[in-house]
Amino acid sequence: MRAGYFFVGPSKHAAIKVCAWTKKALIGGGECYKHAFYGIRSWRCLQLAAGMYCDNSCPHCWRETSFLGKTWQGAADSPSEIIDSAIEAQRHLLNGFAGNPKADVSRLEEAQAPLHVAISLMGEPTLYPRLSELIKEIRDRKMTSFVVSNGLHPEVLRLLKEEHALPTQLYLSLNAWDAASFAKASGNLSSSAWLAFLESIAEMKRLQGQTRTVLRMTLAKGFNFGRAKEYSEIIKASGCDYCEVKAWMALGSSRERLGVQAMPSHQEITVFAAELASQTGYLYSVEHIPSRVVLLCRDAEAARQRLLFS
Ligand code: SF4
């Protein structure tokens, strides 16, 4: 275990970590914003990393990124081995709740059989060479999936589509509005990175209606907060079903990099989200105050469909 990560599978390149919201949901401490927005049952969620690799090193990432490799190295375990091992590890890590007087017994029982896999714990999932198989494995087990990508691998998005392996909800992280701001927000100085990201935005548009698509903005003051007009153009170009407008939270190692004063208040986020809504025509739908996040829905139909997972 490293920083709460529990490595799983034969080669131990994948990892899980019991999400703080999973724990809270088991003891009556509330649920995550994806519960409020989409109906995800936080206590039945498996937070997974396929591998410890990412081509970015975003200053706002609250996870420890110094040990991440840039490209995939070594073996790639089979998705079934990863999921079997991940579920076993999650059960093991939740064992302690059995003796907790605050634990909700029926939720704890349900938590033994996760319903949802959030491939968003750490690293860039599109670097895992067997991502389409992993998504299909999750689907075959009657579970749902989130894939959260940095948008640098549009060819993988195309592959997922061709191989009928789209996740239940596909995310791109939107933290910049042009090449210079992308280099700053991602720590990636490659001249092709911004173009690859824009290509992913175009892919997202092509996926409209084939899976649920989401842009997630993580905003820090003095860093990437503001520029509603430029962000709105990208949101409209993606045609995403949902846009999560979220404050960067001063957590983990990112706190030293950005400083606590960079954390927007919930009110600042609501004002900015309203501005984005007015510029894009998206609907300002729901907010989650503890996570300082607002959900914009593309239209009334997307708003009606949002609680898919409940
Ligand atoms: S959806 Fe995300 S925040 Fe919610 S319980 Fe799962 S990993 Fe945690």
C-alpha cells in the first residue's frame, strides 16, 4: 500500500483506493457529488487506476504524481484479473466497518458487490493497452463505468468506439482554453498536446448519443479560472451532455504547488457556472456544496436523463 493505494492484479500495476465518499456513505456522512448529479451509489463504487502512468503532470492534481511514468512499461494484466483482485481488495479494505457502530448494515452488505467502477483514481486510463477489454469486462459483470481522460489520446477514443467498448460515461478534463494555458495547467510542454486535446473534443462531439459524455473543469484562481467565453466555445464544440464546473480543492500535494488562496469558494463557482450556462445555452442544473461543484446539462433531455445510475 502506498498513500492508501492498494495494488491489485498479478503484476500490481493497477490499484484501488477506497474513496473518502464511499467511507462517508457507509457511516451516514453523506454521498459524493456524482451521487447527487447522476445517482451513483457512493458505497457501491470501486475507485480504480489501471496503471501508474500519465503523460501530464498537472500542478492542480491532488494525487502524488512524482512516481508516475509517462508511457506504459511492462506487462498489462488481464481485465478479469484486475477486476477480481480489485473487488477482493475493496471487500478487504471495508472489513473494518463491520465493527463500526455507525455503519449502515444494509449499505455495508451492498458494498460487498460494487456496481460501479470509476477509472479515475490515478494516471491516464487510455495508456492501459487493454482499456477496451477492461470496459467490456465491467459491462459483462453488469457494472457501469466512468473513464476520466486527459484527452491526449483521441486515437484510443476512436478505438473504444470501433470496438464497442465505450464506458457508461466518458470524461475529458477541461482545464485550459488554448495551447499556452494547456501547457501551464497540464505541465505538458509537448507542442502537439493541445492539438491532441482538441482532436479529443472533436471525437467527443462524434460520440454524441453513443455514450454519456462529460467535461470536467477543475478551476483554481490565478491559474485557470476565468475566460468563460473561451471555455464556452470548447464546451459547445464538444457537444458534451454534461459539464462539471468544479473548484480545485486545496488537498494533497497540490496544496503546496498552488497555495490555499487559489481555492475558489462555492459562490465563485456558482457565478462562473452561471456565466458558462448563459454563454453556452446549457442548463444550470444542480450543485453539491461540499465539493464546490455545479452541473450544467446540455438540454432538458440531458437533465431528465442525468440520474441514470440511481
Ligand atoms: S463516483 Fe468518484 S467520488 Fe463518488 S464514490 Fe466513486 S470514486 Fe468516490
